[in-house]
Amino acid sequence: MAKFLKWWMAFFLYTLAVFRPAFASGYKVTSYQLYLVHPQPEKAIYQIRKLAAAKQGYTLFLQNSQIKISVPKVAAKSTLQKLRGLAYVNDEVVLSSDVGKTVLSLQTKLSVKKKYLQDLKAIFEESDLNETLEMEKELSRAIQETEQIQGQIQKHQASSQRVLFSVSISRDSQANHLQKRHYSPYRWVNRLGIANIYSK
């Protein structure tokens, strides 16, 4: 039994080294951080919650003047436009990470684990009474690890299909006249408000 486990560990490491993909794409996790200024933050929060529901999304977090919403990836662009028009945008940050390599690595591990589990079950059926307890422990551990890998894959896949918006709202009674804003592809231009100065 011990020799079998050592052989399988060596085979597992060899498989990861040889068959692990050199690159991957298609699993990007994107999130936005918006810092808004509004004369009535409570009203803005209410409108953001309605917006999330209208986009088939939901509220993940809500506390005072901070809210986090999640929407399907296909609705991200229109949601961002609505949020920009809701109040004056003091700052905006976009965060994006590609988890494709992680997903493919996990899928490789999962394939190897499933084969290992299948072989363990075959050996378990032929094992004698002295090996039964040890085999049961190894089967239980392998099943648990397989389920954990499946859960990680599902989590990454689900995250890549949705976009998170984290919105912080500051109160300013003079914010109404600032709501109209011009956007530049360069973040530093938006932060300094240069585009807005020359558009007046």
C-alpha cells in the first residue's frame, strides 16, 4: 500500500509538470471601485440597489454609505454607465486579474485525483481485512480533496462570469451641479478633472 501511494505521488507530480498548460485565458475577474459625491447618499444607495436588481444582480454588502453589488458580466458596461450618471464621480479604479492558469491547473489536478480515486476503489475491493481501515482513510481523504478542488474551480468560474462594483458615497449638498462629467481613458486625467475644465 505504501509503495502504491509513493508511486502515485510521483506520477501526480510528473503529470503536472508535463501536461500543465503554458498559457490560459478566458477567466478574468473584474471589479470596479467608485467614489461618488451625492447630496443624499441614502437616496443614491437606494438607486444602486434598484439598479443591481434591474441588471439581474444582487447586493453583497451594505453599511452606512458603502455598498457592493454583483452583476452578470454582460451587464457590467451598462451598470457602470448608470453609476457614473448617478452622482459626481470623485475617483474610479478598475481591477482585473486573469485566473485562467489557476483554473487549468486545478482542472489538471482534478483529472489526476479522479483517476487516483478510481484506482483506490478498485484496490479497496480486493484488499484484505488488515488493509481495509487504511484504505478507508485514504479513500476518505482523496474524496475530500477532490471535492475541494471542484469547489475551487466552480468558485473561479462563477467569479469570472460576474463583475463586482464597490461604491463609497460622500455627502455634499453642492454635488448636484457636478454630476455631469467627461471621461478620459487615462485615470490621472479623470482624477485631476482636466477633461471637465476644458469642456466648459
